[in-house]
Amino acid sequence: MKTILPLVLVISVNTAIADNLQKDQQRLDNLQKDLDQKQDALDKQKKAVKALEKKLECNYNLLQAYNLCEEKHKKDSPDYPKCMEKAKTSNAGCQEKA
């Protein structure tokens, strides 16, 4: 009887440890899944930010081209609208890629 009690105690402790390890593993699995989901969301946000940066760059370049037209041509000259249209047309491809 004396040898059975310590054996039962060891088995009980081992079972409790195994249960705790299983619970810890489940928590780790859940944390990993949550981390993966958050990483996916972050990746999507980064992609959206890159697209916005590209659009901003396109808009900046368009404004620079418009400013250049104003510097080169008087507003009432026939070349002024042509320059503005060329700037707009050139920028259209940039906006489509963004």
C-alpha cells in the first residue's frame, strides 16, 4: 500500500502537468493564429499605404507640370492649354498604375 500511494501521486502529478501543457499549447496556437491574422491585416495596410503614396506622388508631379506650364506660357497663349493637356495626359498613366 505504501508503494501504491506514491505511484498514484506521481501519476496524478504527471496528468496535471500534461493537462497544463496541453492548455499552454492551445493558448500558443491561438496566439499564433491571432498573430498571423494581425500580420495579414498589417500587410494589407502597408499595400494600401504604398498605393496612396504612389497616388500622392502622381498628384505632386501633375502639380509640378502645371506649374511649369504656367512658368513657360502666358495663360492667354494658345500653347498654355496644350501644355496643361499634355501634363494631364502624361499623368493619366501614372494614376492608372497607382
